[in-house]
Amino acid sequence: MAYAVNLTARAERDFTLLYAEINAEQSGAALKWYRGFKVAILSLEEMPNRCPVIREKGQLRHLLYGRKPHVYRVIYRICEEEQSVEVLHIRHGARRSFTPPDLKKETRRSTPR
């Protein structure tokens, strides 16, 4: 069964900032990478349990995308009752571990552009 993939306002903001940060508008290679990342996020609609549970908070999971040293983490939760995946945060894999305030619940939901 397919899950709906939704981004919180925080994750949507992270994804938009990443677009600007990698200069995807000016670089064909960066745009291709960005689009591949979007496809990877949307692939969570099939088998979202395939990704590991994160060490910072046991009920959350993460999808890794990219090659070292440019690996990004997509932090998400699975809502079984709603058959949905809620993407909470997108961050560079080399950043420090996050704390609970980094993941405060947001209600806005959308799909990546």
C-alpha cells in the first residue's frame, strides 16, 4: 500500500534553501542532483520502513542521499493510521546531531516541488 509523503513547513524550507545553496538554477548538474533527491524523498511512499531508525529519537527514521562528503539526511516519521510519511527535516549529514527542539511538530503538509 502506498503512503502519502508530506513535508512539514520546516522540511519544505530546508529543501528550498538547499536548492539555492547548491545553485541548482544555474547548474545543470546541481539541478539533476536536486531532482534525484526529490525522487528519493518521494520514494518513501513505497516501503518507508526500509530506512533505519535514528539514534537521536527512536521513533524517527532517516533516508540518506548523496555521496560522501555530500550526504544529506531526510528525517521522517511514519504515521501508520494515516498511511503517510511526514518529512520533518532535511539536513547535511555532517551537521551535529539534532535535539528535540530541532524537530518540533509542524502542521503544514505538502509535497516537494
